[in-house]
Amino acid sequence: MKKVIKIGTRGSKLALQQSTWVRERIAARYPGISLEVVRIRTTGDKIADVPLAKVGGKGLFVKEIEEALLGGEIDLAVHSMKDVPTELPPGLHLGAITEREDPRDVLVSRDGRGLQDLPPGARIGTSSLRRKAQLLGINPRWEIVPLRGNLDTRIRKLETEGLDAVILAAAGVRRMGLEGRITEYLPLEVMLPAVGQGALGIECRQDAEVNELIAFLHHPESAAAVRGERAFLRRLQGGCQVPIGAYGEMYKERLLLRGMVARLDGSHLFRTQAQGEDPEEVGERLAEDLLAQGAEEVLREIYQTPLGG
């Protein structure tokens, strides 16, 4: 084993917290190994004032980190799974997917009002088209304000931007110890999360020693659910430019997967579920079901080209 194992991560507070969590667990299990966290600035971090959908969201938060992996500058990388594209570069793979945190989205409001109590015209901040479409599907009179920045920055913008509420991922809020700011956990029936939301992915080269080192962090049930969600997203060719949500849960050996595709303005929302034993098959079947319902037309409008078969 190398003298020092280098862990690559984005430099945000949340990313560093997640990488530190991984480092501490590896250190506790293998006390003789030296571990170093390496901060890497990604394209997504550099263009923090532009909505992700306008700059092509796929891989914006992982590209430079993957290049460092391929170049041997780091030995493993810790990602939020919702940021990881469905296709990885040749030579890299997800060596472990950790046990999932709470996958839901949460509402943080300025005056303690829940989602259903927000008035028409309320200004709600979110960085996600998925959230925007589902919010407008509930109340098209809400004003959805594009919101970028680190988690604490977005919460602070409640005051500085005159927002009534912001929508955030529960997992990030909890990992940062900010549960006290949560006004309401949004039910899955109201707000379906992003693919992989709440899970961490540890990406690495096909290196036997490193793979063995992180194997204990892998959570098979979470990984199976995320595999199904990612197969769903892959079939829909989805990224940050498209309002797509999915969430899978394992019941013994079977995956129950819920999926959603919406128009950007929330006027049409296609939603269904599927289940089965093979996560990839369930994800692809769920995608086909939604395409048949009419989601294909919505995606064509967004992509401006027909989906591949």
C-alpha cells in the first residue's frame, strides 16, 4: 500500500465534510495508513453565478477530479452521487456507494411557514429545474428564483435576496449540522429527489489495493437503489437541463423505483413506478413507461432532438 492515500474532493464546506467523514472511517479501520484530503476546484465551482442548466450540467462538479484520478494525482474521490454522470471515463469506476442519508428535499422558510402555507407570489429559491417544475406543478403562481452557491450561502440568501423560502437536499443540511434550520421535510409524493440524492460515491481507478481499502464503506442496498435510478436517468439521457426525479427503495431483494419527468413550467408532470429484482432492468422499464405516457414529447422539446433508441 502507498505511504499516503490522497482523497480528492471539491473545496466547498459540504464536500470537505463528506470527504473528512470518509477519511475518518478509513483511518479508524486502518490506523497505519496516512490519508490526505486534496481540494480540487471544478468547473461547476468556477461558474457559481450561472444556473447549471444553462452551462450543461453533466459532469461539472467531477470532471477535474476525474482527470486528477486518471493522472494519478489522487487515489480516490468522494462525490455526491447526484453530481456523478451516468457514464464514467474508461479506467474509472465507483468502488463504493455509502449508506444513503435522508434522500428527501427540505424547505427552509424565512418565517417558519410550511410549503402549503406559502402565499401566491411567494419567492422560492432553488438551483434545480427538477424542484422548480414540481413546485410550479403545485402552485404556478409562486416565483421560483434561481439560486447557486454553497449550502450556507443559499440559506443566507433567504435574507439577502428577500426570499420566502429555499429548497435544499436534506442530506447536505444534516451533514452540515444545520437540521435546526429545516422548516419541513418534503414528502416524496410532493417532491421526488434527484437521482442518487443522499448517497456518496467513492470513485477510483481499477486498483486492487484501493478497492480493498474502501470495500467496507459500500452499502449494497443503497448501491442497488442508486443503480436503478441511474439506469432510469441514462435511458432518458437526462442531466441538469431536464426536470427528472427518481427514488428507489430495496424491499428484501426487490427494488421499488419511482420516477418523474416534467415540463419546465410544471404544466405537465409524468410520474409512475416500477419494481423488480434487477435494478438496471427496473430503471430502464420505468423510463420506457414514462416515455410511453408522453414524457418523450417533453424531452424532445427540451433536447430539440429525438431520443435515441
